[in-house]
Amino acid sequence: MASGHVRAFISIVMLLCKEYTVTSLELLELRVPTHVPLGTRPSLSCRWRLSPTDILYSVKWYKDGKEFFRHVPRDVEPRRKFLLPGVDVEQSTPNASNVTLYPAVLETGGRYRCEVSGERPLFPTVSDHADMIVVALPSTGPVITGSRLRYQIGDRVQVNCTSGRSRPATRLSWYINGEPAPLSSVLEPELYKHEDGLETTSLVLDFKAKPKHFRKGDLKLKCLATIATVYWRSNEESVQGERSKGYSRSKESLEGASRADRVQAASKSGYRGHNMPPLPVILLLALVLHFPTRFYKM
Ligand SMILES: *[C@@H]1O[C@H](CO)[C@@H](O)[C@H](O)[C@H]1NC(C)=O
Ligand SMILES: *[C@@H]1O[C@H](CO)[C@@H](O)[C@H](O)[C@H]1NC(C)=O
Ligand SMILES: *[C@@H]1O[C@H](CO)[C@@H](O)[C@H](O)[C@H]1NC(C)=O
């Protein structure tokens, strides 16, 4: 009987202890920006909940498993930072819930962890982690080279798109008349790594011009450059003209001529007056479309 009571008492105590460790301290949220542009100050924050009967022992911040900042209220020096390459705390709240780092360099990227511990006797500890990528955005949009002024049906279209220097590497893709270019017409991307850790990508589009490529006389080539969700830019060239020899004059070719007339005003290639080029598949215009660059924090 007595031992039964003892056992019941022990199990109640254990239950309370379990309850205590589960609910006394809880990590509510860790916020780490996923993509940080080079040279900007990343702000990280950690929210936790401590039961009113508990006392905070420590808040510690780690990057790639190494501690760089700690707050231990009972310590002589309640807040301390430890220098890591590319990681230095510039500002923090008194309880270390929020930290702002000095402007990001490439080494600032990595896995960040926030660890919160309660006081004796149980030292409950909770932690969470999140990854940060430091992004060096290209200062220029993609550049298209190798495009000729005129193409005729049967010609080999061979153009090269090159990204600005970035990190991580920019992803390029080609579109023909707004449709993704078939894999068979796109070569393997070339990657060039610069000494400063930035990368340049280039991608060659290579295909034979067929009638189907000229939609109402237009051939549009677009190169799209992206980096995750933070960068999005494209460059487009539009080529236009009449059908090649052997094609009956059709409504389409007349349309082509009227378009070519318009080109005289806009084109820099300088066709004059009535001197329409004989087999013209001419470069209509080179559009540079600048989409806004966006950053998504979190
Ligand atoms: C801490 O960071 C959170 C989330 O970024 C923010 O909402 C809050 O205002 C910050 N608190 C302080 C005291 O800076
Ligand atoms: C930490 O301090 C900030 C103000 O400096 C406060 O807003 C926040 O609630 C505190 N966090 C915790 C978990 O006590
Ligand atoms: C494409 O252009 C880049 C930059 O000018 C160059 O490094 C690369 O070799 C070119 N690729 C081809 C296949 O011409």
C-alpha cells in the first residue's frame, strides 16, 4: 500500500518534471534572411518563451557550428562576441534576441543557429537553425553577342549570351519567340570562376533558321538571367524580314515589307529611301528589357 503511494508520488513528480521541461522553455521563431546581398547588414532574430517561474541562463548564436555571440546574464561580462571570418555583431538587443551583423562579405553565408537555455537544475535547452546565402548580384544584365544583322532561312543562328559577374552563378536560358529553346539547340553552359570568387556564365544558342522560326516575319531571341528568387533580368533581340527566295509573295511578305518600312525610322542600320534590301531578313531592333531587381528577405 505504502509503496503504491510512493510509486504514484514518483510518477506524479516525473510527470511534472516532464511537463516542466517541455513547456518551461520554447523556441518560437528563428528568422534568418535566406538571401543577403553583398555589403548589406543581415539582421537575425530569435524568439523564445520562458515560463514565469524560470530564469534565462544563456542565449548563444552559432554560425556553421562555431559560436560567435553569447548572452549569459549571470556572467561578469553578460554579452560576449567571438570573431569568426565574415561574422561580427554590430548591434544586438540586451537579451540577444536580435543581432545585426556588419556588412556581409562572401564568408558571411552559412548555417546560423540560435540556442537558448534555462537555469539549473534542468538547464532546458532549445535551438533552431537556418541557412543564409550571400548573393553578389551582377552589375550588368546578360549580353548577347554573335548575332548577325541579317539571317535568311537556312542560315545557322549562333548566338552567345554572357551574364554579369555574380555569386552564386547566374542561370541563363534561351527563348525563341517566347518559347524555351529546345535542348538540342542549346550548348552546355560555360562557367568561368574569377579570382574574387564571382562567376560568369555563358550559354550558346545554335540552330538552323527555318520558316517556322519567323512568326509573321519576326524572330525573337531572348536570354534570361536568374539567380534564385532575387535576380531576374533578360535581354531580347528581334530579327525580322521577308521570306527567302522561292517563297511566293504572300500577305505575310507584304506585311514584312510594311514592317521594314517602319524599320527605316527606327533602325540604326540605315536603309535609305526606296532602297529596300533584296533579300532582307534584317535586324529590326535590339530591346533591352530591364526587369526590376527584387530582394526577398525571408
Ligand atoms: C527583432 O526582430 C524582429 C523580426 O525581425 C522584429 O519584428 C523586431 O521588431 C525586432 N526587435 C527589436 C527590439 O529590434
Ligand atoms: C528580448 O528583448 C526584446 C527587447 O530588447 C524584447 O522585445 C523581447 O521580447 C525579448 N525577448 C524575450 C524572449 O524575452
Ligand atoms: C561566349 O562569350 C564568352 C564571353 O565573351 C566567351 O568567354 C565564350 O568563350 C563564348 N563562347 C563561345 C562558344 O563562343
